[in-house]
Amino acid sequence: MKLSSKNRLMPRHADLFPNDSLFHKLARTVCRAGVLPRKELYEAWETARRVRRRYRGGRVVDMACGHGLLAHVMILLDNSSPHALAVDTHIPESAARLSRVLAGEWPRLEGRVQYLNKDLADIELFSTDIVVSAHACGSLTDKIIDRALAARARVAVLPCCHDLKTCPDGGLSNWMDAGLAVDAVRAIKLSSRGYEIHTAKIPDAITPKNRLLMGQHIPDAL
């Protein structure tokens, strides 16, 4: 099974996930919804579980959310988060179906994930939030980091589409891969603003854009 496939998971694919683990149960539920590419299931799961190892609780704000699966999985993995916002300027109509099917399997999700068709700049953030984003394209990742920095909120981003025309590389791209240079500058920016950062990777088999950058503001750092 190709984990990076962009083909939609459909009910007929549920047999690919036969065991009783939380991930397989989630995957079967996503298959029943029939709206999500396989790649997005794995990206959301692998991102959320690494983030939850570091950060617990708080309102989840899933920016550039797409179908909003990441927001749902963040709550599944840590029920102490009261609710989540799934924010995007173009939320797919099928996102509502995915949310209904997930809440049907896990009733505790009912009413706890709110979709907002809004610009990210219009969302008020708080220091207690945890801001997450999986594959916000290009400079959109930088805007998300900046919003989190302004609120001193925890943040976790899985960047993609590193465009040197809009994403600063700090002059490092002559030394290293351009995408890595952009992400290094993002990490340095967080660190310079009083954040304790952590870096991780999700599996290459899911996506080559697999660098996960996480940060938490440390009050005594500045």
C-alpha cells in the first residue's frame, strides 16, 4: 500500500486496516467517509501523535486545515483539549461529512470541532492555544508561525512548497538544500523569540516534505 497516494480512501479499503489499534479504527472510519486522500490520513496521524507527545491540553487551532482531520485527531489523542477550530479560506464541502462520520464513531467529538471559512489573520489566538498546520503551502507557514509568535502560543508546523521568492532562506541555500534552509530559518526565528523548539520527521514514505517544527514559548527566555 502506497502511503503517499492521493487517491481517496473508500469503504472498500477498510479491510486494509484490520486490527484494533486506534490508528486502524481511525483509518476505517475515514474509509467510511469516503472523502479523504490516503496521504492526508497518514500526514494528520503522524503529525498529531508527535505533537501530542510534547504538548497537552489547550484549544487546538488547525490552520489551513483542509478537511480538518488534524484537528479531530489532536482531540482524539488528548481529550483534555476542550475544543478545536479548523480554519481555512476554502473548506471543502465534504469536510462536514468527515466530521459527522468521526463523531459517529467517537461521540465525544460531537460539537468540539468548529470549521471556520476565514482568513487566518482574522482568528484571535491565545497563549494557551496550540496552533497546528500540516502542509500550509509556502509562505503561509510563515504567516502561521508569525500568528503563533504574536500570541505566544504553542505551534507545530509541517511545511511544504518552499518558495525562495516568498520564504526567507537566510542566505543558507548555497550551503544546503533550499527547503532545509527555509525551515532552518523558521526554527532560528522561533528560538530567537524565546521559544524552546523541537524538530522531528514523519516517515519519508508518506511525504518528502516531512520536517515537523514544534515550539513552545518559555516565559523566562526573554
